Amino acid sequence: MDDNKYVTRRRGNGCSISSGRPADPSPPSWTSTTSTTSSTSPTSVPPSPPRSARTNSHVTNPKVIDMLLFKGMEELNNITEHAKQRHHIIGQYVVGNQGLVQDSGTKEKGMSDFLKKFYKSNYF
Amino acid sequence: MGLGLLASRALRPAASRLLRNHSPRDGLVRAIGSTPERQRPEAASAAQAQPDPTPDLPPRKPLAGARVHFPNPEDAIEVFVDGYPVKIPKGMTVLQACEVAGVDIPRFCYHNRLSIAGNCRMCLVEVEKSPKPVASCAMPALPGMKIKTDTPVAKKAREGVMEFLLMNHPLDCPICDQGGECDLQDQSMAFGSDRGRFTEVKRSVVDKNLGPLVKTVMTRCIQCTRCVRFATEIAGVQDLGMLGRGSGEEIGTYVERLMTSELSGNVIDICPVGALTSKPFAFKARNWELKGTETIDVTDAVGSNIRIDSRGPEVLRIIPRLNEDINEEWISDKTRFCYDGLKRQRLNDPMIRGADGRFQVVSWHDALAMVGEVIHKVAPEEIVGVAGKLSDAESMMALKDFLNRMGSSNVMCEGNGKHPNADLRSGYIMNTGITGLEKADVFLLVGTQPRVEAAMVNARIRKTVRATHAKVGYIGPLTDLNYDHEHLGTGPQTLTELAEGRHPFCSTLKNAKNPAIIVGAGLFEREDLEAILSAIETIAKNGNVVRPDWNGYNVLLLHAAQAAALDLGLVPQSPDSIKSAKFVYLMGADDVNVKDIPDDAFVVYQGHHGDRSVYRANVILPASAFSEKEGTYENTEGCVQQTLPAVPTVGDARDDWKIVRALSEVAGVQLPYDSVGGIRSRIQTVAPNLVSVDEREPATFSATTLRPNTNQKISPNNFGTAIENFYMTDAITRASKIMAQCSAMLLKK
Ligand code: SF4
Ligand code: FES
């Protein structure tokens, strides 16, 4: 039952499966066992799982959805059962998210290449 | 020492000899464990006693490419190691001779920077005409000595020692943090037997509490006494010692107390087993999971060479790298344990302070647009830039160029004071160099407490004092130096006496062959700096401290950025510009007095930690920390080194110089470089020495007046302490929990 809650959150936006319960705002229990809180805050984690769910929002084939759901459950179990190591979790859900970069659209005209790349990421 | 290396070294010579004398099978049988030969080693060696034909092995090279230095060529002697003749200087031990001959002798207690104890017996070798195997680490090599390192006698001896050591050693490698980098583990695999005969109950020892940094599991201790010798000899504290005899022998602190040295973390590295390990690192990772990045430390001006061990995006530990010229193989506790500060209080996103006084996360685009707009609304002379103590040369260059293009020349660096003199390089670096301090025979410390300002420099002074009984005179507030010194006085008063030759220490200085004066950079903040420096100059002149062959005038800087900032000419046009500023650009500057900044000034804070200055900032631009970027730093002796990125930046942070470069474009004064290479060639035109990495460029010699004559008056105020809390000096260390624990527990008076 407890697992379900996270499934909802994981597949929250753009996915038809929802238990209808609001997401619990307290940090998931595994953050304390893996002490991920030292590298991230509970508030910065939630956007990552829905984002990975949204990458599959175009899928309509029920078989594929089933499979994705299964994979999602598996992933979740791996996390809650500590089969996944702390640095895997951090690598997947904490860093590497591009969510904070905003698209600056048409304002980019006249910018140097450097500035364009600068707005995208630190690594170029 | 790699296990494979050891094993093959143990195997190779043995196998080839055995192949000649015996059937091939015998040679292959011996890998680990006792062989028939070793059951009766004496008989076996007797059988082998006939003179060896000229050896057929390829000539061996000294271990790790070591070079032998002959102080006196006549004193060279020749010994034979496994039949090879090697020339070594007189006074070397048998173990060192073997090293020169390219044979690695297993050892536990011997450490080449510590005194010889000779108590583990692991280094036993056979010496011809000696009735018993000898402990090679404690035995001086004598001319013509025939040393045999891979005879059955030597092997049996090692196997026996190993069995004894393992008798009382717990078999807890799976839960031991040393596992994978443990000398005992490696050497028992290479030299030990495959079984022991001990069936009794192993002894156990109560763990000791050595403080927040060093974790002890004393049952694992093999009584090599390296830690005791390190504490007394290098760290200069009498905290550790050996208690009890025989199987009751224990390492401890005599009475229940903590280890109070600023170098205590190094016992973790020298302990050959898992008895002393890192407390903050305990059970965090296995050493083979870690990625090592060779970089340098920036928490003080020494630039100690370190390796950052990381796993994924996290820094898990920091350990020293060997650099004979700077930190030898030690680092201070601040360097080693500050890393948890890299994870706390980090600035992730650009932020703008809203009308309600709260910060709002914005995009880089909006943040830069806002700064670019505001900077054009103020008059050029009201723009001030301050580089922080952790800034690298690239970002300081960019900041200076940017503000110059905006029409302002008020760019400074924290810690360099109001009137920095950047004209003469010899006036702000350590001219003798850190190794050069070992040649000095008299030290005069003026307003500096090297033990807290630069622990590694202090360790050098201590090494010199121990080795040559150099004299140390100290002027400044009462402090705890871990070597014999004479406290001459507390303030400029004493300096004047010395300059006028009225002080008894003057004759000591005058009689010295290589006198060294070390001036603390804490004095840079004084109003009467010029007058003090000219008094020191008089002392230097009288004591003949600055000569063509010896420049003993040293400035001990406090921060990693200082030397490069002065090289790049980060000197403010008007000293008090910050008090009338309307736009202040703080690039990682957390120690500026925010009260000096006028209330109506617009403050941009660019940095990696939400430290002091953030509270006054209007815009926050998140930057990367030293572990995440490539940056050039110059240490206090003028040696230029680079950091390398070990982990990715956090959140949406960017490298410092990139931020300044991007901002310059938004503000319409685009800087002409787009890459690190570009910015380095710009640096080359300003300070060419900053691009020759890993080299120390000495300052050009100038014996004549270091600075214009001054008519300033020396103020009678005593010298202060530049660093109040050794463990917390910058944004990273102030954010560190471990450092906070240290300051709470170890600085308690
Ligand atoms: S604690 Fe480690 S370094 Fe100290 S005596 Fe024991 S084994 Fe040697
Ligand atoms: S290394 Fe020689 S006795 Fe320990």
C-alpha cells in the first residue's frame, strides 16, 4: 500500500494511472536510510520522477503501459528495499536534471555562442 | 603498494632460480603458503650456498624511480642485493639499499619520514655471514654486505612474522574501512602462509576516543608505533603513546583525552592496518569504488597537493598526494576533512531579492539581465569588485577586465589589505620557498602564527628545528607553537628594538648563516603597514637576510587567492572605495565587512556557499567550488598549480569566470575570451608566471629598498591573531559539520 503512494507520484503528470491520493509532502523514508538528505533537499526530488514518466506520455499501447508500469514498480522497489545504492539514486534523481534551465526562446538573437551555451549548462 | 606487484615481485626471482636448480614443478608450486623448502630453510640455503653464477636478471631500477643523492662521493659503498652490486651512500640502511636495488622489502613499522623503530620484524632479510635474519630497516648497510631477500630463510622469516601478527589480529576485513588498501592484507597475501596454527582466543583491546576525526578499532593494531612516532616527531604533540607490555601492549593517550594536533588526520594514512581510520569516512565507501582526481587544496595559501576521491557526484574523502616541495606527504586536518562543507549550504540557482526582502529563484537569463541593467545606472567610480579568498586566477582576471571595461579600477582581493604593494613580487611571496626553509638556521616570525595559518609550513619549520636546532624568535600574541621558540614580544615595540639593534635577538640574527624572516599576512590589514614593513626591512638589512644567494625575506600568505591576485594587480584605486560604492560585486568574498557597504548599494554575490555575504546580496549568482572546476592558484611560495574538476557542479551553478564573461556580454562590454585557453593567454600578458603550472617562479632579486621610504608612524597596537579558528576560515569550512565539531571539541580551552 505504501508503495502505491509513490507510484502515483512517479507517474503523476501526464499519466492516466492515479490512485487519486495527493502526494505526501514529507520526504520518502528511504531518503533517511540512504541519507540522501545530505546532498539534496526533499523538495528538489519530486520533479524528477514525473519528468521521467512524462517522457513516455505518448505511449498508448496497453501492453507497453503495463510493461512501463512494471518497470516503474521494480524501480521503486529497488529504491525502497535499498537494492539501489545511494549514489545511483542521487545520479538518477538529483543531479543531471535539466529542469531548472529555462527556455529563453526568441530573446537569444544577437547572443554569442558562448552565452547561448552558458544558459544551457556549465559544461561546454 | 599494489598487491599484484608485490605478488609478482615475490614470485619472479624465486621462480627463475628454482627453475634452474630444480624441476619446473617445484618452482610453480610456491605461490602462497609454505613449501617444503621453507619447512627446512637452513638446509635449503646450505644446498644453495655454492656461488651464484652472474645473475641473468635484467638490471633492476630503484623503486618508484627514486634517485640516490650522494652528499659526499667518497662515502659511497657497494653492497650486493640478491647478487647485484649497488652503490649507495654510507649510512643507508639495508632496507634502503634494497630499495635502490629495486627490491621492495615488506614492512610495517618502517616509514621513511619517521624515526626507525624496528619492532615489527616484517623486513627480515638474510645477510651473508650473519647467523640470523636481520631486520633490514634498522641495520646499517656495510661495505661489501651480501644481502639476500628471496632466500628460503628470508621467506620463512616473513611467513613466521606474518603468522605472529595475524595471531591477534581480528579477521574483520569485510567490515574494515582499510580493506582494499591495507598493508597487512596485501602483505599477508604476498608473503604470508595460507594458514595459521593459532587456535586460542584472540586478544581484544578497548577502542580509544581520539576525537571527531580519527576512528579507532584498537584490536586491529599491530603495535608498529608509526602513529606514536608521527605524533611526537612530525605533529609535535605528545598525545599518543604505548602502554603495557607483551600481549597487553596498547596504543593510547595515557589519560582519556583527544588528539589535539592540526595534523592528526595523517595517522589515518600511516597506520598500516585499520586501527586508525577516518571517522567521517567510516562505512561510506570502499576504496576501489572511488574515482581519484589529483588536484590541490585551497583552504590555505600552501596549496597542498591532494587527491579528491569521489563516487558519482559526491566527494567522499580527501587524501594527500606526495609533493616534496610543498606538503611532503602530509596534509592538515582542515584540508582533509573540510569536504562535507562542499555538500552543505550550497547555492543552487540564480536568485534575486524581491521587494519583500526574500530571494526568488530566477533563470540565469533574468539574473544577468538585471545585473547588466543596474551596473549601467551607477557611475563607474562607484563600482567596486572584491575577489574572495578562494578565487582562482582565471576568474580574478575576468573580474578585473570586466570592471575595467565598465570604467572602474576598484578591484581588490580579500586579505590583501587596503594598501597592497603588488609592484615587487619579492615583497609578497615566500622567497625561500617552503623547502628552502629547511636551510634556514634562524627564524624570526613577525605577527604570524604559522601553526594555524599554514599548518604545512609550520610542519616544515618544526622539521628544521628538530633536525638542525634552528632558533626561532616570535613576535606576536601568545601562541602555541609546537617547537622551541623564544617569545620576543607582542607588538611593533619589539620590532623597533630589533631594527635599532637594541634587542638581544639581533646578535642571533647577525650570526646566522641563513636567517629567515617570516612576515604574517595578517599585518596587511594594519594601517601602519608601510612603517612596519620598513622596520622589518631594516632588520633584514642588518641581519644580512637578503643576499644574492639567499633571500630570507618571506611573507606567509593566508588565502589561496592572495598571491595570484597580487600578480594580476588586483589593487584598488582608492582604499576606501567600498564605503562609497553603489554597486558591489562580491566574487566569493565573505569576509568583507558588510557594514562598510552603503545601504543603498546594489550587491551582487557570486559564490558557491550561502555564507556571510549572502545576507546582504541583492542578486545571487551560483558558482562552482574548487572541487568542481579547473582553476589556477598560486601558493604562498609562488608555485602555480591547478585544480581539476572531481565532481559535477551542484544545481545550476557555473564556473566563476564563465559567469563574469557572460555578464560582460549582457552588460554590453563583452570580454574577448570564450575558453579557459583564451583567458589563460590573457593572463599570460599580465602575469606570465601564472601560466607555467607546477613551477615555482622565484621573484627577481632586489636587495635595494623594497618599497619607497615612508614617514608613517608605527602604531603601538600589538599584533593580532590573523586566524581565530583554525578549522573555520572560509565559506567551505564554515559550512562543514566536521569542522564545526572540531572547533567545538578541540579548541575548547
Ligand atoms: S594504531 Fe596503527 S599506526 Fe598506531 S601502532 Fe597500531 S597499527 Fe601502528
Ligand atoms: S619494518 Fe623493519 S622491523 Fe618493522
